Amino acid sequence: MQPMRQPLLRLLALNLGIGAIMAMLMLGGLLTLNPVRLRDLIFADQSGGAALGLLLFGFLVTFGSSAMGAAVMMLGKDGLGADGHRAGRDIAPAALARAPRQPK
């Protein structure tokens, strides 16, 4: 069983990659804009690489988990996914149809 043949693992890996790209863009934007002289502070330090690594790791965890969580929460929505297949189905009407009725 190959892991990328599993639809859920493929969905999570794709969205983790999207979150990683967003994290790198965020770090690049912070370094470019230099808010409150953050870039100057990081590059003036002896261990600036460690600071950049920790900042990137924090962004990776934040944006990666947010993208993965949003993708999982969207599974129940009707419509087509990015690959043209149905993203999910609404199970509430089917579950309500099978639910036993309570006497009044």
C-alpha cells in the first residue's frame, strides 16, 4: 500500500505543502518589509540562522496545520475538489432518514 494512493494522506500532504509555501512567503515578507527592524536584529545576531530556523518552523507548524485543518473541515461540503472528483458528501439527510422516530 503506497501512502500517496490514500486520498486522505494525499489531501493532507498537498495542504501541508500549501501551508509550507505560505510560511516561506510570510517569512520572506517579514524579512523584506523589516517591521520594527526585525531583519536587522536577526542578521546582527551571531546565531541569526537559528532565529530564522525557529521562526520558519513556527510558521510551518501554524500555516501547515491551518491549511490541513481547513481541508479536512471542507470534506463534508458538496462540490468538486481540485482534482475534479467530488470533495465529499453531506451525510445528514441520509442519517436522518435512517434515524428511528420517537413517539410523541
